[in-house]
Amino acid sequence: MSSAANTAPLWQPDADRIAAAAVTRFQSWAAERYGAPADGGYPALHRWSVDELGTFWKAVADWFDVRFSTPYETVLADRSMPGAQWFPGATLNYAEHALRTAEDPSRADDPALLHVDETHEPTPVSWSELRRQVGSLAAELRALGVRPGDRVSGYLPNIPQATVALLATAAVGGVWTSCAPDFGARSVLDRFQQVEPVVLFAVDGYRYGGKEHDRTATVAELRRELSTLRAVIHIPLLGTEAPEGATDWAALTSSDTEPVFEQVPFEHPLWVLYSSGTTGLPKAIVQSQGGILLEHFKQIGLHCDLGPEDRFFWYTSTGWMMWNFLVSGLLTGTTVVLYDGSPGHPGTDAQWRIAERTGATLFGTSAAYVMACAKAEVHPAREHDLSRIKCVATTGSPLPPDGFRWLHDEVASDLWIASVSGGTDVCSCFAGAVPTLPVHIGELQAACLGTDLQAWDPRGEPLINEVGELVVTNPMPSMPIHFWNDPDGSRYHDSYFDTYPGVWRHGDWITITDHDSVIIHGRSDSTLNRQGVRMGSADIYEVVERLPEIRESLVIGLEEPDGGYWMPLFVHLAEGATFDDALRTRIKQAIRTELSPRHVPDEIIEVPGVPHTLTGKRIEVPVKRLLQGTALAKAVNPGSVDNLDLLRFYETLARTRR
Ligand SMILES: CC(=O)CC(=O)O
């Protein structure tokens, strides 16, 4: 499970690779101009980036040639959290930077986007075409009366139109927000009703798993319930006519209008993202144009090491922050690969096929997909030409050690494997990819630049090689500027700052190792705490799900009224597997030998499935509440769950135990 002894790397970048990495060039450049350490590689650069936070971010802005149309007075006027003030006085525009490559005549015809649907046939959208469409749509949005600060919403799959709509909204200074079209009306309304959009972009349906899914009834319901809408833009993915009162996409994107980029203050809102909101309404998290611009330049350009030669693929929907992150690939002139379809259609290897067809150089996916491929005995490199992939990056949950081994064996032995972790709350990563550092099995390479990531004990003392709360002790520019409808900031404050005043507590258990890598153990709000020993659920999932009979699992720790502790493990079996004493014994044996006797659950219970949030994360806290006897309607917001029926199973179980 841990790590400190795990010193032999699985992968080590060679000297040429280190020399060629943008972060190496950035370090030498920042050493000459800004006093960054010339020696000591990434660890020294990281230390400097958090010790000299303002200078570091100034250097990032200069390195990526950020266009401030009015200059800033200072980089960080106030570093308190919450409430940090970044680049006061500055004005800029995010979309202008995302489309800058189109201004270069030598790149104008290159693909900015490669769109792939379930046919897996890539369709390019060139930089000049993307810029033209954004220019046309931004002008039409203005003509519709959209003004800086107005919210513009999208009920869209990951198609080029979604990227165009986001960029056009940002060009106008509007505030973008999106949901994927597999979200039901209630889930969408829980989100969009909070922010009161004036425009809705919506598809008539989408294709997924080889089938057409008609969404016209849901869109009609959204139109009825969103009373602030002034315009609805119809995107006929399934070929239907625009319904009464809606405008067709083509009518708004056909002109040859130069984009006009509203110059907005650095802290002007760019978009609203939503936390999974398994209990109350989802938190509506607002991030700024300037904050995202700088944070994503850093992530995409320095950590992911992406540039104009690269093709950036990440499997995501528009309802997950990884989509926003993916679109930011445009900032570094990188071609962004948009896949709209099922991750496993027509077969489990679908994402690798897309990587081959599009020549992806960074292949991003969920850790769960990697584990599913391993279970299904997919052999990506045997079946596909993946020679262009330089990095496989994963997120969503920690990549288990077996996932690292599998990628190394089945994709390439000289593969940079970046398990990354952050969240919607910062639309970025706290720890993750570093092209110049080794990769150790089961570990994230290092904390990201400008992020003073630490593991703290309950008294706020930093821990090394021990599990602690994930904290960030300095502000990051992409931290929320506020939550929507939280006028006194109390919801924002209580979400991150109520444990350690002035310090961001994210709600994950982590270990910072003695070689500065990071291990994520799972959410701290669903911690297992047996006889005072805290355990991360992720460690248990990793061991249990290695067994071929187990499709997925869920572990919950329950404090009982009599002072006891009940720790059941729920298992969803793979097709054809039988739940019997032999399997129970093998599960317990695996946990005992690979973790510890203390990790062995009190009971193992077969379940019809594991419930997830709409972005695919296992739902632990609401299940715990159900098992404690909370009524379903109070334990969970139904609009936030992928399968409500599964939760009823746990509700019934709670009743039968009492
Ligand atoms: C970067 C991330 O942390 C993404 C996620 O898991 O939600």
C-alpha cells in the first residue's frame, strides 16, 4: 500500500527527454530572468515556485506570453484563502489565447480539433475554421443580448460545437456552464436553475453504445423550467428540425466575422462547474478567466509537456472538469481530440483504437478504464499502433499498482505513466505529471508547480511517509473566485477552510513520500477508522478488484450506537462469477496478506451494483448515511446518481439490519 520503500522506479526519463521537456527549458529561462534555481531539477524548481509564489506566476505569464490588454499592478495583492487577489488591474481574454494559433498562417490549416464519434473516423476542424465559427457565434451571442457576466449553458456531448460555444461565450465575457446529455432533466435543472442561464445550446440527442438516444423531450422540459432563457440553439446531431422558437446552430455559425474578444478583469468568471452534490444541490463553483488561463498554461504546457506537435486525447464528457481541461489543450497550440461516444464501444479497446486513429501523443483516461482493459485482457500495443503515445495519464480515482504494471507491460515499457489528481474545485491537479521525474508504481510523480501540497495530521503538522489530510497551504489562481448564490461566502468557506483556517483542505487522504511523490488513499470524508487506525477505501478496492470475479466493490465504515464499528464490503460480481464461501475466503485472504488483518471487512455482501455520481465516482458517504438509517430522500440528491435503484438496495439492507 505504501511507498516509502518503493524507490526503484518503473520508468525514468532519459537525458534527451529531460533536456527537451518544456519544464526544463522554463527552469533555465526562469533562472536567468527571475532567480529560479538553475540546478536541482524539478524538486528545486518546485520549492522555488511555492516559496516565491508571485514571481513564479509572473514567470508563467511571461513564458506563455499572456496578453494583458491592461497591465497588472502586482501579481498577488492578497494571498489569504479564501479571498486571494490575483493580478489586480489586468484585463485579458481566455478565448483569445485559445485561438492564438489560428493567427499563425503556417498553422491556420492544421487541425485544432479532431472529432471522433463511434465510427472512430476522425474529422478535423482547422484552426482558421474554429476561429471563424467562434467569431461568428460570438457576434450572434452579442446580437442576442448576451453581455459580460451572463450565463450561457450547454446540454451537449463532447462535439466540436461544445468547444465553439464555450469559446464564443468566453469571447463575449459570458459565463459558460455545461451538462452532458445523459444527465436527466432533474440533474440538469439542479445545476442550471442555480445559475439562471440566458442561452441554452442543446442537441436533439446523441449516439452511445451503437444506439441513438433521443433527448427532445428532456430539452423541452429544460426550456419550460429555465425561465431565464432568452434563446435556445438547436444542434441537430440526430438530424431533427429545430423545434418552435429555437434557432438552428448553422444559422449562427455561418458568417465570416472576426472574433472580438471582450477584455475582462483577470478575476472575471469564465465558467461554473458543479461538485457531484450527492447530498444537497451541487455546489456551483466559479473559476476565473485569468486564473484558469494561467493554471492551464502551467498544467498543459509544463506538466503535460504538450505543444504544437502534440495531439491531446482525454476520454471525458462535458459534465466533467476534464472536458474543460481538455479544451485548454488549445492554449499551447495542441490538437485536441474530442471523442463523443461510449468508452467501450464496440469493444473494451475502443479508446486505444481512437488513440491509434488520431495519433494521440497524450492519452488520458480514467483509472477505471485501465483496470477494465486489464480485466478484459485487452492487449493495446499488440492490437494497435500506439507508437505516437508519449504519456498515458489517468484520473478519476488513484491508479492502482497493477494498473501501472499493466500499462508498462501492455502499452510500452518506455512509457511515461502519469496518475494525476486534483478536482473540479480547482479544475486542475494538485499532483501529477512531471516529464522529467521518474515514475514509481502506485505513486503520482510529484506535487505540481505553485502548489504547496502537504499531508497534515489533525493538529496541522506536516507528515512524510504517513497518511494525512491533503492540504494546499498557498492560493492557486484557479481556486474558485466564489460559489454561485453564496453571497456571504459561507458555503465556500465551509467546503475547504473549516478544518485548518486559511488552508485549503481538499477532503482526500494522501501520503507524501520521502522521495516527494504522492499517494492518494481515497476521500477523507468517507474514511474507514477502525480502532483508531485510519484506512483509505482506495487501498481496499485495489486489492479486491484484482480478483477476476469482482467487477466493482464498495467499502463503508459505520460507527454503531453501541460503540462498535461495522465495516461491510459490498461486491458486484463479474458476469458468470458465483458468490460462495470460497470466494469470500479468497477476498479476505487477499486483503489480509496485501494490506493487513485490520483491513479485513466484517462482512462481505453481494450487491446488484455500485452506485456512482454522474461523473463516475463511487458513492460512499450517502451509502453510509443510508446504512445509518437516513431516509433515501435525505441521504442523497436523486439527480446526482447514475442509478437510484441501486441505492434502494442499501436502504432496504439498513432496514433489515435494525
Ligand atoms: C483531476 C481530477 O482529479 C479529476 C477527478 O478525479 O475528478
